[in-house]
Amino acid sequence: MAELAPSSFTLRHQCRAMCAVSGDKEHDRFLVGTLSVKGVRESALNNDVQLLRFAEDTGEVLCDRIYAHEGEVWALSACPADRAVFASCYGEGAGADCARRACV
């Protein structure tokens, strides 16, 4: 196998959370969650969680799916038994009014 050049992928906002999708035995996939800059929100669903896949044959990082997400994504965890399930921890609100939330 020939050596591949480093791969990269550009997100719309900066990434705060990332995890491997260990339940997917066929592909090298991982989830990344974004953190929008405060004051630049167009809507409550300004952040997202993206399901990315590394294509070993080409060395590319590809986006398989984008999930709109409420609030700033703080943490992600993929289910090891089911590749279609993940949980997130996120912030809702700003400053002293910020509340921690979670979803599956």
C-alpha cells in the first residue's frame, strides 16, 4: 500500500467534541460536534453533528450525514453496539443562564 498524504476536513464552525464510531465494523467513521461563536446565531439549530468517514483507498475524509443540533455541542459518545446511536451533551442559553442538556 502506498503512503497517503495527511487528510483534512473543513467544518462550518469550530469543533469541540469528537468520537470514534466503534460500532461500525465496516468503515472508519467518527462524529464531530460544532460550537458556534456566540452572537452569530441565525437560529437555535446553528450547530451540528457530522458523521465523517475516512476512505482508506483515496485518503479522503467524507461527510456521510449532518444532524442539525440545538445548542453548543460539548461532548459526544457513540454506542459501541449500534452504529446508528449516539448521545450528546450540549449547552442551551448563554452566560449565567446556560443550562446543560443531553440527548440520544
